Amino acid sequence: MQKSVFECGFSEGQFELVCNQIRRIVNEKEDQVRFYPMNHACQEKVLVLGAQPNFTVSDSAIIL
């Protein structure tokens, strides 16, 4: 079992492209991929422990 979390900033078009690509490779009987959209208010509440990211995330952040 592997549990990974990725924070991504996508445009709407990029998000659709990524979703379509993941749909092609995911095994729907065994795998699960979740997308959690984050608005600006949610992003302000993110707590980062350890090394701080050297980038900013736009309003179109997705937790994958």
C-alpha cells in the first residue's frame, strides 16, 4: 500500500488533462485517486512543518 499526497496548481484545462490521463492508468478495482480543491481561504489555513515551500500556490490549488 502506498499513500502519497501531492499539492498541485492547475489551470482548468490542465486539471482536465491530468484527470483524463489518470483515468487511463488507474485500476478502478484497486486504486483510488482523490482530488481536493482548495480555495484561497483554505490555503491561508495550511500549516507547513519543516522546510517551507519556495513557491506560492494560486487560487486553483488541488491536493492530489
